[in-house]
Amino acid sequence: MAFFDRKVAVTGRNSFGKPKLAPGQEGTTKFPVLTYGSTPRISAKDWRLRVWGLAEEKVWTWDDFMKLPQTKLKADFHCVTHWSRFDDVWEGVMFKDFCCALDVKPGARHVMQHAYGGYTTNLPLQWMLEEEVMLAHTFNGAPLSADHGGPLRVFTPRRYAWKGAKWLNGLEFMAEDKPGFWEVNGYSNTADPWKEERFW
């Protein structure tokens, strides 16, 4: 797949002080679809988001979720396969705002993201709260397509993109860390693009 037929020259720094173009990345206007396995097709009517573990157990419908505070975020997207997109506008609920609607227990230190289709990925709770992590449903003004994780995906602009699960349907709050799908298969547990943390 040719990711870079329209390369983008990128200079300067992003909103948190890092070079916009992370080491080993190429800027592109494309938005390639990279998925392991089949693409789930879930309507907003049928979609549910469940929270459990070291947090109050709760299930959101789409209407419930859309009543939460909505935010627009202009940010960059970095894929571990060496391409990056820049300055797209994502819309959804910031994870830190979502947590305000939860009773998270003091012992919670990590979060496992669960997706329709069985995909999982993990991050420390502190990172999800302090970084611009978003539960995103809209991309550049249009509903997020199923190919890119719609109706809802996690967007992690400070980490490689696999750290944000497509087709999100669950958030498990945990005391101890455990690896998700790609982490079990050799990918970095921290996934910092500016340190090129692609693999273990």
C-alpha cells in the first residue's frame, strides 16, 4: 500500500512542545485503513459502552454518551507503520471528562480498552487523564467511518495510533497493567512516537 504518494512537508512543534513530525515518520494526506481481522459494523442504535473493574459498573447507550460534554480537538495522528497525518479535527468526549461521570476506585492505575471484534489495548490511567485522549465519534466534521473505528474509537495523539482502540465498547479499570493484543505480539507497551517505541 502506497501511504506516501502525497508527502507533506512538516516543520515546527505541536501543542505539547514536540516536533510535529516524529522520528521515522512521513507526513501524508492519506488516511490508510489498517485493521487486523474483519471490520465490525455497529449502528449507533445498537452500540453500547460498558465500564467495569475498579470503577462503578455502568453501560452507556449512544444517546447517553452524546449527553456528555463534547469537545473538538485539532491534533495529529501517528501510525506505527511510519506515516502521520496532521491538524485533523476530532470531536468526541475527552477521557478526563468521561471519568467525571464515573466513580473510579482509588486503586485503579491502568485501563484496558475493549473493542467489538475482541481487540484490546492498554494504557496507564494517569496518561489517559493527562494526555489529550479522546473517545472520538467525528472526524473533520463527519461521523467516523466504520473503517476508521466508528461509531466510536479512542484517539491518542501522544502515542502511536494502535494505543487507541477502534470500535470501542468497553473500558476496564485495573490495579495492575496487562498487555493488549498488539502488546502481546511484540509491540511496545508505551508507544511514544518521539522515542520511536514501536516494539519491545
